[in-house]
Amino acid sequence: MSSQESHESNPDLPDAAGEPGAPDAPDDGTQSRKPKKKSGKGRIVLITLGVVIVLMVGGGGGVYATQHSNPSFCNAICHTPMDPYVKSYKEGTSTNPLQVDLAAPLSVRVHMDSDQDIACITCHDDGIGEQLREGKAWITGDYVSPLEPKTLTVGEPKVEGQMNGVTFCLREGCHVGVETLDELKEVLSDRKRNPHDSHNGTLNCTECHRTHEQSVLWCSQCHADAEVPEGWLTYSEQQKQIKEAEEAAEE
């Protein structure tokens, strides 16, 4: 990612979640994840992957690269899992069906409306190997929808699939003047409750920050006086949505 977000959904608190790789929905538990199986095995998989490889490395590589950088490409090929995320990017709607009346733009929309040239692959920038893996998963139906989220850790990832939030969110060229943890702590240093300098230690970025859904102030589960940014959820509001989603899934 050469540039992710110098404009934030909250002017004080950078709002970024999600990781490189398959675009992911924030993991707040409000979405039931059921495998969506598609037909297509054996020869179909091999033939399709072969065509993709030819397009990537052959004469069509330039065309493929151009199309791959277009957000519409993401759901033009992989309709089932990608439609709500591309819609979120283009229209600012939440991928969480329980979040309809948004009080402030989602982070993904702020990214799009910024003066930076930000598309899906600015954050979800996969290499050829990852694209082939995802293509095979789509063809064979070996995926879940909504997509499984990944976690943006602050320290070194302890679980396979986790990404380092500092490396991802605070990289050079994204948040001007905020490229280290110490600089991040200074952003909200004037607040009584500074979530970037928590007494619980440094929190993982995705404890609060979402991209295609409303962000959540993790600190509010204990501190009722914690300042909640406009358009964000309190911890209790998030838990209420999780309960409603679980009840709906059981019906």
C-alpha cells in the first residue's frame, strides 16, 4: 500500500482496519459465516487457473493488471463474497445489515473520498500466489461468505493469518506525521481516555477500527465516560448487535 489514508473518518483517530489479502469484513461477530459451495472441480479448476496464469504473465498481463486495479473487478469475478464490500466502497453502506442509519461515513468511504488514489488493492494488494489461491477457492467453493476476517495485531503475529497493524496502518505515506506507536499515542494525548495509550497495554488495531462497518470504542466497555467518535459504536451497542445477529441466525 503506497497510500492508505491521510484523511480519517474521525479527525483525531485514524480509522483503518482490514489487511492485505482477500478483502475482509471486520470481525465483530454480527455476521453468520456459512460455507457457500460452488460446483467445479478437477479439469475446470486447472483450466481456469491456467488461463489466469497466461493472462498474468503473457500478453494479456497489462490488461489484467489494469482491470485488477479497478474495484468493480473484485465483484465482477467473485460475485457472492465481494458484492457487499464493493458496494460499501462505492456507496458507503455497511456490510453489516444491522447498521443502516450511519451517523458518519465509514472508513472505507473516507478512503475513497480522500485526495489520494485509493482503490481496493491499495490495502488488499495480493501477489500472484495469493490471487491464484483465492481463484481456486472461488472456483471450488472452498470459502465462506461473509469472508473470514483477519486481525491487525500490534506486536508480532501469534496466529497464522494475522497481520502486523503497525506495519500495515502506520507505514510511510499513509498517515502524515503518524508512523510510529509513540506518534500514534500523541494523536489523542489530550483526552482523559487515550485508547492509543491504554492501561491494558497496546491494543490490537482491529479491537476498535473497522473499515466496511462501524468502528467500536473498545474502552467503553468499562469506561462510560470514554469519548466515542461520531458514527462509532459503544462496546454495549456492538454486543447488542451480535446478540441480534445470533438470534436471527437461529430462526
